[in-house]
Amino acid sequence: MIVDLVGYLGMILLLLAWYLSRTKYKLSARINFIGGIVMAIWALLLWPSAIPAVVLNSVWTVIGIYQLWKLRKNHEEKNRR
């Protein structure tokens, strides 16, 4: 039961991040990162039957980290000007 709840939470977070990506990029990047982590944890709880999901959601999390890094870098550059 807890495994199902974790899966649903991760799914909702990723869908929310996708929805927000058009209007609120910063918030979307944060939710995307958290959603990727939650989904990777969910897939790990289903190990070893969910190896493809572990790989996919780990990559999704790395994408979220990159988005947050890029946002921070852009913010720092704007503050220097």
C-alpha cells in the first residue's frame, strides 16, 4: 500500500511539473526534481521487477538537477550585472 502511495505521489508531482513548465519554470524545475526522486524511490521499492523504471526516473532526476543548476547559474549572472 505505501508503495502505491509513493508511486501516485511521484506521478502527480511529475505531471504538475509538466503542467507548470509553460508558465512557472522555476517552480516546475523544483517539482520535477522532487518528483523524479520520489519516482526513483518508488521504483527501488519494487526492485528488481522495476529496473527500467529505476533507470528512467534516475535520468529524470539528473535532468531536474541540471535544470536547477542552470536556473541558479542564470540567477547569479543576472545579479552580477
